[in-house]
Amino acid sequence: MSLKVDIKSAAGKVTGSIDLPAETFDVQTNVPLIHQVVVAQLAAARAGTAKTKNRGEVSGSGKKPFNQKGTGRARQGSIRAPLQRHGGVSHGPVPRSYDQRTPKKMIAAALKGVLSDRQREDRIHVIDAIVETPTTKGAISAVRQFSNRKNVLVVLARTEDTAWRSLRNADDMHLIVNDQLNAYDVLVSDDVVFTETAIREFIT
């Protein structure tokens, strides 16, 4: 079983159609699975480089700041203790990895789920070619014929350098190559516009 989607030109004319495989664009959307994959992707993007110095790492003397007894003050053993000004931090962050184990099958299933959701809402579009020569205005107009919604994801093939250069400065469009398509980028976009080359490479 397959789904037919019209292919339009930059001028808005229907130039043909393409069959989208149902096993990718018409599957049941598993919301908990998508949530898990998206959270893992965002977690993996974290640098994890936050670091504070503990009492053994801050600079300062190892000498006892004042006598143990006779001052009337609470006893202190080091000016580098967390209670002291400019002392170390207790239980502070240390460099770590936020990566979560996410099997490839889960990642693929999440992507199929969000693509199917967009397809059921008629928010998957295909254009034969965005521009022939670099032109930002023309490229934006070609993509915007499909939707006036705020966020549009444009999926290009790696060979479509002209389209990439034309759209890379568009604030309300996110560009991605077809082999890097992921659930998060589809999820945060209102519409997904594939070029014909990109969609054919993606489904093969």
C-alpha cells in the first residue's frame, strides 16, 4: 500500500505525483516512544562540561585559619572549606555525558511516527526543484506556496547546493539533508517540504 502526493513546481503547477510507502508514512504514532527518542536526542546535544572546584582544587593555604580554641568562633580547619569565602564548592557539577542509549530501531520508529502524523494532516509536500540559480527571494516563495505556518522544515538532497545556499538565511525555515532527517526536527516543524530528489533518495 502507498500514498500518492502531488509534486509541484516552483511556480505552483502540479508536475506529477509520487507514491509514499505506507510503512514509513502511514504507521501508528507511538507518542511515548517519540518522547523518549526526542528527550534522548536533546540530552545528547548537551555539552556536559559544567565544572566547579572542590576544596581540594581551589587555591589557598593549607594552614588552619585560626586557633582551634580560645577565639569564641566556630572551629575551622581550612580557608578552602565550602563554608569559607572563596572556598570550594561541595557537591558541584563535574564533566559528564548526558547520552542515553537509544536503539536504531527506536529512532527509526519515532521518525516514521512523526512523518505519518504530518502526512495524515496533509503537511508533507514535494517540490520538483526549488531554484535553478541562487536566489533567496525565489526560493522562499517556492517553499512558501505550500504553507504560511510559522516553522517549515525543508529536506534537501546533498547534491542540491543551489537550494541550500538560497535558503540558508531564511529565519523561519530549517534545512536538513535527507539522510539526517530525525524525529525532533519533524516534530517542531509545522510543515515538511521535500524536494523530489530528496524524497526519492529517502524512501529508497
